[in-house]
Amino acid sequence: MKRFFMLIGLLLFFALLTACSTRPSLELVSSRADIVNDKSKVGAIGITEGDKKGQELVPTALYYEFEIKNNGNKKMGGMDEKGLQVKIEPNDKLVAISKETVGFNIFNPSSYEGTGVGYGNSFYGEIQPNKNGKYIFTFDLGVSEENPQVPLRVPSKEKLNKLKDDALDASLIVILDGKEITRFNLKKK
């Protein structure tokens, strides 16, 4: 009889342990990467000096758009600084193509210093149960007009196409409260 109660207790313990699991139930619904030159998607760079002062330059950018679904029954993240965060981790091949295309690793923020262009992201800090969150990343690749304020020029069409073809050779990492909770291989999607 004592063994029976120990067995029942052990089974209850494991049932309780799995019921309290905090494993996220996130699903990558869609992922896409494109090369864009659209002010509504990537913004513009205001010229502050010279004969073109007041005009804007629209950069050409590597543009990522992801949609993640919360299949769970609890909200993921929050609207504070510890909300749900997402980042792209490029594979070695993508980093090499990035360097070949623009001369530096576009996925490393400090590499943009002195280029006149930059990067950006837009995303939800939380995803409600059974809802989708949209995540957008832009990595500027240069501008088409010559300007001393923005020395980085748009690479050739061939280089841009090569970058676009391999843009999903990366992982999408989801972070909650500063800890990685899941990772999606974009190459498999």
C-alpha cells in the first residue's frame, strides 16, 4: 500500500510539473525578406547642409517582415522594457555576403558609424493569446544620390540580388525578460 501511495504521489508530482511548464507556444507564421526603396517602409534621411539642405534621401534597405502567433492561452510579454523582443542572428554565410555587398556586417549596429545610414525595427512588446504579432527590421544599404552626408552608395543590382537570395540564412530569436525562449531557423521556413 505504501508503494501505491508513493507511485500516485510521484505521478501527481510529474503531472503538476508539466502543467506548470512555462514553455512558450509561439509559431512563426510568415517570414519574408526583400530589398526596398520605399519611404513609407524605410523612412528618409534629411539633408541638413549644402545646396540640397532640406531635401530627403530615401535609402535602399534590406527589409524583413515576420509574423509570430501566440498559440498559448497566456499573454506573452508586456509593454514595458521587459517585453517580448525579437532579433535576427545571421549565419556566417549571410554575414560574409553582407560584408561583400556593402563593406561591413549590417547586422552589427556599431558597423554603421560614419556611413550616414542605419538600421531600425518595429514590433509589438506583447502578443495576446491566439493572436499574431508583426515584427519588422530594416538594414540600410546605401543611397542612390551622391551626398557628403551619406557616403554609402547603393550596391549593384547583382550584389543586392545575392543579398536578397540569402537574406533568410539566419535565425529569428525571441527573447522574454532578457532570456531566449525560442529560436526559428528562417532557412527552413
